[in-house]
Amino acid sequence: MVIPDDILLSCDNISKTYESSSIRTRVLKQVSISFKSGSVNLIYGKSGSGKTTLLNILAGLDKASQGNIYYLGKRYGSMNDSQLAKLRGLNFGFVFQAYHLIPRINIEENILCPSYINGKQYDKEYYQFLIKVLGIENLIKKMPYELSGGEQQRVAIARAMLLKPKIIFADEPTGNLDTGNTEIITNLFEKLNKEYNTTFIIVTHEENLIEHCGQVIRLKDGEVAIG
């Protein structure tokens, strides 16, 4: 499969079926999408449309039942688990609705986790930029339980961005947040996209979450809806 140079990530005829006893549930049906380098992309759909399943497959966190995923032209299926884990660790950042901060360590240690796990030095000036623009400078010595939901999500975003990933995968990143925190986070995504050419793939039920968006993919019943 020949993939254009400006395509960072793509999927070709992705289907996903879950099986349990005599029940087969088809969640995705032959989904094909391309994501350009430096683009902002929204995967939009109602609950049960398959959008989170698609995001997890694109990010290499789950496997498709059929079809292929390509990152810079290399097929995920040709990688073993170790290679795929390294690809995720060095190139992808993840933001989840549930934050997933580690409760036993402070905020600074949570943010620096990707550096420890991947054995990669982080840019200290960039770290200072992140905590400043996210408004969490005064929180870094606190524990996660001392923070509000909006503050925890901003910490999770700083952690996801620490190693300057090529792609941020975000699953309902503002789903639990008020208007003020939602605006902070969407403004940051647009700033990082513009200044660092970070590609964003965002699952959302809010079609107009980000004003300047390169691509909106609407899923309905596991398929890309046309029109």
C-alpha cells in the first residue's frame, strides 16, 4: 500500500468484532481514514458509535479484527508487542477522560513518568512552558487527591505532552470539565498544534469542540457517516 508523504497515520478497512459465548457484536465496519501530519482531527459520534474503540485501535492499544493500521507507512501488524510499545512510548501521548494519575506520587512525578518509563530525557524548558501554560505551576508538589477534576486533567495533558509526541490521542478530554477548563484545554491543543506541529486525534461527543479543525469524522453504528 502506497501512502502519501504527508500522511502520518492511516487505517485501511478496519473492523472490530467482540465475541462472547454465542453473541457476536460488530463495533466497527470497514473504517478507512487518513490523518495528515500536524492536523487536528475530531472523531465525533454518539455513545456506542464505536469512536473509543477506533481510537484505541489507531493508538495500538487494541487490535482490529480485520484491516491494517500504518504509522509513517509501517504496518502495526508487522511489529511485535515490544516494538509496538516502543512506538507508543516515543511517538504517542494519551489523554483520557478519567485522568489516570498515579495516586501515590506527587504531581511533578506524575508529569515526568513518560521520561522515566521510556528512558528518555525531557526538555526542561518545555516542561516549564507546559506547567505555566496549563496553570499548574503551584500544584506540582501536591498529591493528586488534593486537585480538582479540571486540575487533574491539565496535569494529565502535561504528562501526555512531556516527550513532545508526534500524535496526541485524546478520549473525551473535556467530557467531565466545566466551560473554563474546557477553554483552557482546547486553546492549549490549538497552541501546541500551531507551535509544535503536534497532530491531535480527539474523540468527542461535541462536534464543535475545536473551532479550527482539519477533519471531523462522524461515526454512526461503527461506520464513517457520509454527509
